[in-house]
Amino acid sequence: MSSLNSTTPSQPPSFLLLGIPGLEKEQFWIAFPFCIMYAIAVLGNIILLIVIKTESSLHEPMYLFLAMLAFTDLVLSTSMLPKMLAIFWWGFGEIGFVSCLVQLFFIHTFTAVESGVLMAMALDRYFAICYPLRHSSILSMPVVTALGSLVLLRGVLLVAPGCFLLHRKDFCQHRVICHSYCEHMAVVKLVCEDTRVNAAYGIFVAFAVTVFDITVIVVSYTMILRVVLRLSSSDTQHKAFNTCVSHVCVILAFYVPVLFTSLTHRFGHSIPQHIHIFVAHLYMVVPPTLNPIIYGVRTKQLKDKIVVLFQKGI
């Protein structure tokens, strides 16, 4: 019987999420802008999904990838924001062990999915501008569906082993997580065993996803820039640039806080913890909030359809 108990991982029934250490007094007020951004994110992305689904003229690769991005943003923000607001306003920081792993899985999986969708959107812009006559044949509906499925499958297959490794570990009595959500490395720090495999795998997943996706995005936009600068018509150049500006803004809004968080978490030990955790919240909230606004304002065809939808609603 003792041998059986020795092989069973010691896991706490729950963890305690602190929020943002160092800003406990300010958390109540910090929650208000986050709540407003979350409401905008939910409303904006749902509107995008409804418009793209109901308008057959928007069933094109660009808008289908945008629908994938909107769905990803909804899952990503909802995985973290409601619990974070409960911590900031009411101090409800306790989260069950299994619930913590589920939250960790969804947050990291859909972070990888969002990165993959942005990469797919960069490829779409590359083919649309560099090979306009072959764009529809290259990115046909089956290809778009396959790309979306592969991006989702990649996220699941990369993140699931990390959750499985954590589930098999022994945890110490200390169950306080200095964060607002179950971030991988924050949970790993509570393990009593050797965690070098967990840490190494987390770094591998983070860099494998970001390095590959950013490389594809940079190469795609380098090729796009070369083609656009060769265009003889300034109007054509302006139109080509305009179609890419929205996407570049979305890319920067996502990758800047992601890279800052990943690098400072492992190498920026001199940066105060509350700054690191606060920035970690930004890529969970800011992109889902900005994406529907950026695309809704800068994409004329989408903006017109949204106006029509509201007019019908009125």
C-alpha cells in the first residue's frame, strides 16, 4: 500500500491566484479598464463572426482567417478575464488543480493558435498581392480549412504534453501562484521535483511557435514590399499598402507583449514582477479588443456590411 502511495503524485486540491503582486491596492481600479476592454472584445468579435457568417460575399480567405482570429480572441480572453476580474474585485483567487490545468491549456493553446492564424493571414496577403490571378486557386476553401485545422492541431499537440507533465508531478505545500491566471512557468515553480524538463519544454514550445510564425510573417511582408515598390501606379501602391496596414498593426499588438513577456520571464530578472505580470495581461486583452476595431474601421467592405447589419437591427 505504501508503494502505491509513493507512485501517486501529490497534488494540491486547489491553488491561490494572487493577481498582480505589488499592486494589490490598485487592482480594484485596474479591473475597470480591463472589464471595458473585455466587453468591447466580446461584442466586437461576435459582430465580426456574425457578419462574416451571414454575408456570402465575405466568404473569402482574408475574411475566413479573420473569423478564425475572432473566435480565437474570444476563447483566449474568456479563458482568463472573468477569473481575473473576480480576483481583482472580490478576491476570489482560489482555483481547483484541474481547473488550473484546463485554464493553462486553453490560454497557451489559443495563444499558439492566434500566432498561427496571423501567420496564415500573412500568407494570404502574400498570395493576394504577389500572385493575384492565382490567389483564389491557391487558397481555396479546402486549403483555408486545412490551414485553420493544422494551426489548431499544432497548438493542441504542443501544449498538451506540458499539461500532462505537470499532472504527473509532485507539488509542494506552497500553493500560491503570483499571477492572475495559471501561466505555465508560474505553476512549474510550485513543483517539488526536478522541473528542468518542464522548463525546457515550455521554452521549446514558445520559441518553436513564435520563431517559425514570425519568420514566415517577415518573409511574406518582405516579398510583399518588394512587389509593391515595383508597381508603377501610386494608387495601386497605396491600395496594396492599405490592405496590409491593418494586419501589421494587429501583428505588432500581439507579438510585442508576447515577446516581452517570454523574454523577461526567462532573462529579465531585474524587471519588477508587477510590470512583467501586467504586460502579460496585455496580449490577452489588447489584441482581442483592437482586432475587430482595426479591421472594422480600415476594411471598407467589412465596415459597410457592419453598418448594414446595424441598420437592419434598428
